[in-house]
Amino acid sequence: MSTTASAAAVEGDALDTASSLSEKQRRILQYLRRNADSQMYFKSRLIAEDLDLTAKEVGANMRPLLDGEFDVCIEKWGYSSGTTWKVTV
């Protein structure tokens, strides 16, 4: 298999993973992609404000993003004054 074919296969797998996300999960992922510089920290409540969701909805929809293979790495980072997420691009 050529390098191009391998890259296309990996990209296809990533698209398959992204297509299995709910609408809210896709919105959160797009938000993180747009707003994260190389490494940033985001609070659930601030993501929620920008996406017209609740902080609880953000937290509940982060699990597939934590477990999935995407172009961003997300880690649950802290709990003071709400959950903080470390996002690395």
C-alpha cells in the first residue's frame, strides 16, 4: 500500500469516528479546533456559554472526544470552579 493510500485510509477512519459523534459533540470538537492554539485550557462553563449549552451538557458530551482519535488531544485537567479541559492540537 502506498503512503498516499495509507494516509487516505487513516483519514477515512478519522471521518468514520467523527461521523459517529452527536451534533453537540461535533459542535464541541469544532469549537476546540477553532479556539485552541498549540495547547490551551478551557472551562466547561465557558465552552457552554459560547455554544449555547450548559456546562453539564459539555461535560457529558466530552467522553467520546476523550476516547476518540481526533486531531486534538483532550484531557480532563481540573475541577476547581468547574471542570477544566487541557486541549493540545
